[in-house]
Amino acid sequence: MLLLFGLVTSYFAQAQDITNNKFGKGLVNVVAKDSSYSLKFAARFQSLYTSTWDFPDNENIQNAETNFLIRRARLKFEGFAYSPKLTYKIELGLSNRDISGASEFTSNAPRYILDAVLKWNFYENFELWIGQTKLPGNRERVISSANLQTVDRSLVNSKFNVDRDMGMQLHHYFNLGENVIVREALAVSQGEGRNVTSENLGGFQYTGRIEVLPFGDFDDYSGADLDREETPKLALGVSYDHNSNAVKTRSNMGSYMTTDTGFFETDINTFFIDGIFKYQGFSAMAEYAKRTADNAVALNSDGTPTGRVVEVGDGFNMQAGYVFKNNFEVVGRYTQVALDEALTGEGIENQYTLGLSKYIVGHKLKVQTDVSWNDFENNLDNSLAYRLQIDIHF
């Protein structure tokens, strides 16, 4: 084995190439000689350290826990095929948290595929997407985990987002006057999440979104104002998601609501409103989410509860930060999640987060850390959490 390792190492050392690619711009960038296709290949991962402490009765620190893990590890492929108007994106997850969730509905296989989508610019500003990718839901979810302002997304996102699904999307944008940009997106998807291989158990999922950028285009799907916008920039968005006859506790996510005869089905609706503002290193982002269901309690055929419920309720997240000229950023975040306690048994949770980031090469190489205080209004089992993460994106 050592001999083989030595031979392989020696071979690659002799075969080393000098590339013109810059760090953060992809490991491989290829365009066919006849311009019939292109490929950009990139890899990234996040190494995360966490510590948590419980505060029973808000008095003494107890139950300290620590953890080191690879939070995310991804391979990304993108480019065009046949024509620059036909683009593609493939993203694979490699870490345990990326691929977890295997079940009989995914053929008991790891969920490696995050994105596998074709995008066809078939007419002017219209683009048709086909495959598996993120639905046009809340802004925080659509922002790549590589481009976050904090170590990770908020509790509002984790409780209410509609993530990825398989289906079709139609995207369009138009201009109003010289500066105002309006974007629209419509999606029809299977409604049970990513990598599902079984037949559609419920109905379909329908998602719509509209965005307005009143002061012109900017990097509104990236956390922090690393570009130090010279003029104020703002983006406002509204999304509505209807999952017809949904069979999961969080629309297309969560647990399947099984019954004595099959699956409990109910219509689940999720509403989002969000906005992001950037100006001269300062940025602020806010989101509100609300989930409702026609029948939130899953019932067996005889009317008895199965023990599963739809996680109805609402949540609000607000965060703001400032990037100094040395590329350090200080950020604060306030989050509140209010699920229906009578149904879910979970009361109102408030989270207060203070974070610090060092952008070495923008979002491509950065170190982020934060500390969060979780305050549960209806009990005294509060907690404190500390996180430190390094993110590298080739």
C-alpha cells in the first residue's frame, strides 16, 4: 500500500500542470473547441466546531457538549450544453448531514443529489427549469450555504423552508424604467422533497414568488455587503407555497404522516415575505414565515390521532452586519419561532446571536464564529451555543 501510494504521488508530482484558474473560480474550467458545451467544476467544504450548554432553571451551566464535524462537503458542476441558452447545474453532497435521510421512499439510498437541473432561456427574459433544485421560497434558503453572513441559517429557515423538490419552474424578469427590476417565478413540483423515487403519494406542490429591486440590480442572494455598494440597494420578495394533499409534517419536508390505512393527506400552505438591504458595507435582512394546514392533526381511519401533526405556526428573523475595510464583519441576529404549542408541544423560542466573520477571499475562504442564546418563553430550559467554522470554496 505504501509503495502504491508512493508511485501515485510520484506520478502526479511529475504530471503537475500550471493553470490559469484563480482560487475561488473553479478547479476546472473547460469550453469545447467548437463551443458546443462548457464545464466548470468546483468543490467546497465547511469544518465546524460547536459547543452547547444547558441552563436548567436559568441558574447553573450543565450538560456541556462539544462536537467537531464536516458540516457540508459539496461537488459542483455547471455550464452550458449545445447552446449558451441551455445551461445546467449539478451539485452533489458528500458529508453525512448532506446525504442523511435515506428511507424506503428514496430506495434506502443515500441522498447524494442536491441539484440536477436544466435551465433553458427559450425566449427573451423567460427561462424554463426542469429537474431537482431549490424551490422559489424564502430568500435565506435560496442563498447558497457558501454565501451566508453567519455560520448557518436561522431557526425560521430550519422550521419553515420548502427546500428542494423535483419538477418544473418558470422564471422571468422585466425592467420598469431605468432602475426598477421585477422578477417572477412559478414552480410545479412533486411535493415530497428531494431524491424521492417512489410514486407521488399526495398531490402536487405549487410555488410562486415575486421580487422587486427598486434601486437596480445587485448581489441580493449573497450575505454581507462585500461589494460595499456605493448607492443604497434593496430587494423585496414574497413567496406563496401550496402543497395539495401533502403527506409530510412540514409540507415537502419533515416526517411522513402514516396512518393505519396508508398516509394522512392535508393541504399545507406556507407564506414568506423577505427583504435585504446593502449600502457601503452595511447589510440587513429580514424574513417572516407562516405555515397553515387544513387539518393539522393526522388521524387514523377511526378518527384517532396518529401522533403526527403538521408544524403550523409562524416565525420572524432579522439580522444586520457591517463589513469593515479589513474584511472583518460584526453581525447580530434575532429570531423568533412560534409553533402552535397546543399541537406541537413547542412554545415560543427566541434566539439572540452575535457573530464575527473574517472574509479572507470573500465567501470563498472565510472564518466565521458566533454565540447564540436560546430563550424558551414557556419554560426555563434555556441554552447557550458557540460555533466556529471555516469555509473553503475552490
